[in-house]
Amino acid sequence: MPKTKSKDGIEQIVAKAFAHPLRVQILIILNERVSSPNLLAQELDQSLNLVAYHVRVLEKYDCIELVDTKQRRGATEHFYRATRRQFLSDAEWSRMPEVLRPAISGAILKSVFQDIEDAVRSGTLDQVEDLHLSRTPMVVDKQGWSDVATLMDTTLDRLLEIQTESSERIANGDEAGILSKVEMLHFKSPDPEATADEDEATEVDTATTSE
């Protein structure tokens, strides 16, 4: 009987696959479209050798798969697509070493900011009447924090269901697809007074340096 990976084993593998911010960026792109190491290197402004290495790591951990090859100038260009989403479950995130977490978060936030910048620049952000933009500062207890986290997970699951349902209707030729981005954030916020003190200290340091 073939061996199956345990849940803990899968989580450890995924944590290793996400252990570099460049791999997260690559996975984000390959979730949206098929691409090759060469094209990824150009888009991410990284060396081809470096990108190709991280692509191999993602393939090793079954996060992406080869879907096509093309001959280009006597060489074979390999094209990949993602086989898993570019986010981590709570269990997978808990296994991620704390020293790596800021870089992973930064890679995802970079894509979020780029999505928004592209939409603003192109004018698509305000093209529809039923867009959603909201910012909701909250003060919650531990139960409230847990409730929000559960709500976010449930919403994400429903978003993926909606994507599947939409893809089926589009495939049937019912209507053309609408490119859409949903960015969800829920994080612990710093104390406003502490932030203000840090800003004031920074202003003093800047003034002292400029004298």
C-alpha cells in the first residue's frame, strides 16, 4: 500500500515551500496565470537562475505543476501553474519560524498594494457601483478575535466556492468574466499613543541629524 503523507507532514512541507518570500511572490503569480521562470524573472526583476531554483522548490513540494513546454532560441522554456493557493492555514502558519513570518507577510502585502495601485492607475477601481471599500478599527476580547478569524476563514471558503461556480457559468458561455480582486486583512493594531510617541521620536532624530 502506498504511503500517504500525514497532516503534520503536509503542513511541514508547505511551511518549507513558503519559507522564502520570492517563492510566495512566484506562487501568487502562478495562481493568476501560467508563466515560465524566464517570464517570472523579468516580472519580478530577479535573476533567471534564482527564480528557476525557487520554481524547482515549489514543484518539489507540489505547489505548482508543469503544464507546457516551448522551444525558444534552441532552449526549452517550461511553463507552470499553481496547484495550491498562495495562503497558509492557521496550522501551517503556526509551523512557520517566526523569523520568516515578516518576509512572508511582506511578500503578500506587496502584491496587495500592487493590485490596488494597478486598479487606481487604470481606473477600474471606481468603474462599478457595487465595489466594496471598508476600514473597520475594532477593540475585541479573545473570543471576539477568534470570532473574526473564523468569519474570515468562512468568507474565504465561500469566495473560493463563488470562483468555482462562476468558472462553470463562464465555461458554459453564459457571459464574459470580470477580473476581480478580493483583499482581506485582519491584524493586531499597535497602540495609537505608542505610534504617536515613535513618530515624535523619529521627528526629533531627523531634526537632530539635519542640524
